[in-house]
Amino acid sequence: MAELDQIDTKILRLLQENADISNADLAGKIGLSPSACLRRVAKLRETGVILKTVAVVDPALIGRPLTAVINLEFHRHGNRYRQDFIRKTRELAAVRQCFLVTGEVTGVLVLHMRDMAEYTALCDTLFDADDNIVWYRTYIVTEILKDDTGVAF
């Protein structure tokens, strides 16, 4: 685990809110000189605390308005049995998040799709053609109450 002080934590909070903030503005909000702030951000990147900087895009505005959360259960849980599924999830653009979890289900996926036709095709490819998938349940998102991509401090 990375050792973060209060200044690092403030930097990370602000960058999670707006990664486009200029270094000068970030430094001013933190109370550091721009050069000291730049060194701290660089260190957070080098140590892997900041994994990457991305643009958060509204899926509906780019033609992918259908969001689904899917729970699934594997028949066999060994790594070799999951490899085909893992490869497919990484290749399919509609799959935006995929988690292997503990509890009542094996996996949870979040997808952004164009329409139900894409959903049906994806189910055929990802679930129905995989003998290791025992079952899956789809929850179509009707309203997003919170979608925060950051990490809590």
C-alpha cells in the first residue's frame, strides 16, 4: 500500500473530480508551489497510485444508451475453465466492467449497448456459447442515481 499524506490525498480528490485542472490551479488549491505539486503528481503516477487519466463519456450521447448489470454463475471455478470467458469479456467493447466476486454469484458485469439486438447477440456470444456458465441474470438500468468513478478517501 502506498504511503499517502494529507497533501497527496487532497491532490487525488481534486484530480478525481477534474483531471483537466491545470497544475497551477491544482497547486493553488492544495497550497503548494506548482513545481512541488508537479513532483507529487509525477510520484503518484510512478508508484501506480494514479493508474491512468481518462475522459468519462456519456454512453447515451454516443449511441450506447442501454446499460445493463449482469450477474452470472460458473459451473467450474478453476482458472483454466474461466479463460475463454475472460478473453471474451476483454475483447467485447460493450463490456465496460467485469468483476469476479465472492458470495451468491461468481461474476458481475456492467455493459453499455446500442439496443436489445446487441444485448441478445452479446448473450449468445458470452453466455449461451460457454458451457461453464450455469446461469446469468440481467438487470437493465432504468435510472442512474450515482455513477462516481473515483475512490473514497
